[in-house]
Amino acid sequence: MKTEFLKSLLSSSGLSGFETPVTELIKEKWTSLTDGLSESSLGSLHGLKRGSGKESRPSMIIATHMDAIGLIVSKISGEFLHVANLGGIDIRVLPGQAVTLHSERGDLPGIIVQPPAHLLPEGEAKKAVALKHLLIDVGFSAREVARKIKIGDTVSFATEPTEMSGGLLAGHSLDNRASLAALTLCLEELQSREHIWDVWAAATVQEEIGHMGASTSAFQIRPDLAIAVDVTFAKGPGASNWETFDLGSGPTIGLGAVNHPFLHEQFKELAEKLEIPFSIEILPGRSGTDGDDLQTSAEGIPTIVISIPIRYMHTPVEVIATKDIQRTARLLTEFIAMLDADFLEKIVWDD
Amino acid sequence: MKDLIKKLTETISPSGYESVIREIITEEIKDFADEIHVDALGNLIARKGSGGKKIMLAAHMDEIGLIVNHVDENGFARFSPLGTFLPHTLVGARVRFLNGTYGVVGAEYLKPATQTKLAPLNKMFIDTGASSPKDSPVKIGDVAALERPFHDLGKRLIAKSMDNRISVVILIETMRKLKKTEHEVYFVFTTQEEVQVRGALTSAFGIAPEIGIAIDICPVGDTPDSAKKEVSLGKGVSIKIKDPLMIADPRIVNWMIKGAEKAKIPYQREVSSLGSTDARAIQVAGAGAMVGGISIPCRYVHSPSEMVDYDDVKNTVKLLIALLEKKIKL
């Protein structure tokens, strides 16, 4: 798989609520792949790929969130910066990480540090040190910090993407830019494929905060069908039970409240027919993805969640098997191409 | 403004029971709005101006309260909270019911071992002086709020329900002083913010603004052992960048900061780890809106004695006027 585009996304910040840098990269890529781009009031990017069906044809949204988890400066103490989290960050891996601080005057390299054990409150050093005790050091004197850094400046991981053996790729924000790469690959495949339905490719904002982009984009577009593509937990150290999936074992197809049973069956049959390996992901309640809010937007939308397994979620070294990105893209493309004009009538909630 | 602050903070009108406060506000604003209506959830919506940007300013008018869920055989009323209370500030507090009854919140610390522990809300009760359900002046479903007089300390003001009556006063004052605007501005006094920002969600859906601004109080980081947060009382209007449930739109944050700098109004940048506001609902109502928040720094939030700084209050009015008077480029 060509990984240039994905790696450019993984080298970008675009934290939740501050997605502009990554939006620009996606815009550039999607301009030639879609019939038009637009943005929602919250900043989600919508690319419309028109179908060949006759006017007032049905439409679908494929939502992949583009925001990444990160940190934001909440208080300045002399030379050091206190931070709050943007999204659910795994604090255990933070001390010692290289980060980039995005200030009004440009990007600054920095590191996350923890105070020595004897300076932490009693007992605190025996466990993962809470975010409120961690500090960012960018090397400035207190005077320079006061002059150049502001409350609200964002901080992203500086880890560059790394191609590893066995077709694996490591990097921060594979959650969920791996899915964006899959959707982009799907748009590329659709260039030479006939499809009846309109396809709205959506790079949504603020998923990590509460799926704000998904609910508002779905309300604005009012699609007839919704697919959320996100990442799920691959098996790895300390993650080996039934809720996890082998890395490189193909996408997962959601089953449970958020997932329309008919769409689940369709995706399963399609994957079997195409001999694309897949797993079924049991999502009994909320899925923790854009799917939760796509489903309940406006009058409600039949929704399915497709996920790609990754290791070490919400750390700067998330790991994915790139072949799963290709498989996910192919599954999406074939699903879109399969939809006929009266598919909607077949979507009946029959569990 | 202080008279109005006293009047509004001494009014009892908790979440879901906003008609008392709504009537008072309606009386105050009726001469300054082009159009006023009340929606299905009781939000008071007043429009001023037309053209330009469609802007929704929201200040919730409800306050935290208590609702009786049981009166026991000895006349003690048990209650459920309407909104979030801090148990340690509730024991010994006085309450007033919408029907005029006064009571005191009690709790027992019978065993020495538990004397240092806080009683949870479900172990507390309201004593209205009754000795049986029959002579109890309150019954299941009766609603009360904290009872405390307003105190003017000069620069600093103390009252119950500064959260969020102080912002209600700010919006009323802004309506009065805003002589002209190029925009279609909706001043919305929302309901049920303290019970999961319900009024703002429906009023924003109805209005469908391009820009939404919540005016609310924010906790501060300037008391002896407070959280790591930079906002202090009296150091200016707090411009919200983030709270735990909402990230303000950077375009709105920039517009507010530039507006404050141009008008030479002191401001503070707020990244908060506690609480959230109506902005969170306005952001996701319908197809969404660009939102931001303007906060009045406040100490002892959700206690019977919330403290704000009068200069911050006046500066907030100034900032709103400065922002609404001019063309908006985002």
C-alpha cells in the first residue's frame, strides 16, 4: 500500500477542536476525487461523490473523524506549562514524550516531564502520574514563556510515523487517520466504478470530545444511510480477551444497538463473497464512535460501524497492519457499488 | 445594576420552574426587544436587530434547587437535587419553597466514626418545622432553592445563584445599552441548564444561529488550594477556550480576544477542567453553530454564597456591546 498520504496525515497535528492543519491536507487530496467540497459550521469536511442514479437519488455518509487526541496549555508556572487533555489520552505513556507546542508564533519542540518522586503528593509516584502533575518544558526562560506562550496553545505528539517489519505502520493519530486513508482509497477506487447512490465522504471534527462533528454533519446532509469507520482494539500486551481482534485480521463489522441488523448482514455477506477476512465486533450499547450520533441524528439514520484493529490506542505509537486499510477500502467500495436504487426499501429493522 | 442583581439573585426559581424569574426578566426587557417569545421549554427569546450575522446569546435563568420526594412520619422532607450540589455547603443551609415555606437542611452525624465524613444528599432532609406529614407545609413535588440575601462588599458581590443570574443581569444591561447592531441578535434566557443544558438545545435548534455565545460563570483558580487554572476574580472577562465538554470555535475565540484588545477591556484566557455551559448544546443543535463562551469568574460555585467581582461584570457588558456593534469578520 502507498502510505505517503497517510503518513502526511500522521505528521500533522489537527487536534480535536483545532483540526485545520489536517483539513487542509485532506482537502487537497479530495478535490480531484469528489464532485465538490464543503465544510460544516463546526469545520467537518464534506466531499460529495455523485451517483449515477436519477435525480433525488438516495445518499449515504461515510464518516471518518480526522481529529486527534492531544493536550492544551491550561496554566503557566514560570518556565513550565500545565496542560489539560483534548480527548481521552493514555497518561501512562506521557512522561518523556517529545511534543510540538503550537503557539501563535509558530511550532516549538518540547518534552513532557514529571516531577521527581519526592516532590509528588504521597503515593502518587507509585502509579501512573496524573496529568495534573505533568509539565511541558519547551526550553524557554520564565520571561520568554510569559511572552510567547498562551493559555489555550495546543500540544501534539511529535512522533513521526514509522514503517515497521511485517507491513505494520506505527504513529500517533492512526486513530482515526487510518480510516481516513481507507476512505480516500475507496474514493480513488470509485473513480472507475459505477455507483447509483450519492456518497458523502465526511472527515468529521471533535469525535474524541463527543462526536460533535458527526451529529451536526448528518443533520445537515440528511443521508439515508450512515457508515462510521473507526479503529478498534487489536490484541496486544494486556489486551487479549474476546473484545480484541488479531492485528491484520481484517476490518470488524459492528453488531449491536447502533448497528442496523440488515446492514450488518449485508456487510457480512459481502465480505464473505469477496473473501475479505473480517471479524464481528459486538457493540452492545454505545460504540464510542461517530456511529452513535449518526444513528440518532434528525429522524434517525440506519447506521453501521466498521472498524480497523490497532494496537496501543490513544498513545503516540499506535500500530496498524496496512493491509487492513486496503481491505476496509475495498469493502466500502464494493458495498457502495452494490447499492441499487431501491436498496432503501429493503432496509427493515428485522433482528 | 446592583439593584437588579439583588432582585434576581433573591428570586427563587430553580431548573424546570423558571416562570417566576421569566416574568421578572420579561418586565425588564420588554421595551428593548424587537420581538419576544417563549418556546415549548420555557426559554425566553428576545430578538434585537436584523441583517448581518445571526447570533444567539444565551444566559441560563434557572438555578440549582431541591425537590421533595418524601415526607416522613415526623414531618422531615427528603429531597432530590435539581442540578449539582456540594454536600458540604448544603448542611445548615436555609431553603425557601416556591409556596413561600422556609426550611433548614439538616443531616445527622450520630456515630463518632462518621462525624468527619460528609453526609450524602440522600441522608439529608429539610426541616420545615412540621412534625407529621399532615401538618407539613410541603408535599412530594414541592420545589425549593437556597435562601440567602445578596451582599454588596463594594467591588465584590456575594449571593446565591450568581450562577447564573449575574449573566442574566449582564444580558439585560447589554440589551439596554446596545443602541444599534448590524446583526440579528437573539438574547435567550434559557431554562434547565443545571439539569444537562436542556433549554439551550431546543432554543438553538429553533433559532439555528450562525454564532452562539453562552454567558455563564466559571470557577476560578485563585483560592488557596484551587485547581491548576489561571482565571482569577477581578482580572477581567474570561474568554472560554475549552471546558471538559466543549471546545470553543477558535474563530470565535479570536474574534472575542481581538474585540477585547481593541476596546481595551481586560480579559483572561480560560481552559477549564470543571463545569460546562449552554455553549455545549448550541454547538451541536441541528446542523451546529460556531460557539464560544464568555464567563464571569466566580468563587464558591454551587454553594449558597457565590462571589463575583463587579468590575468583571461591567467589563462583560462592555465586551458584548463592543462585539455586537461592529461588523463581524471571522
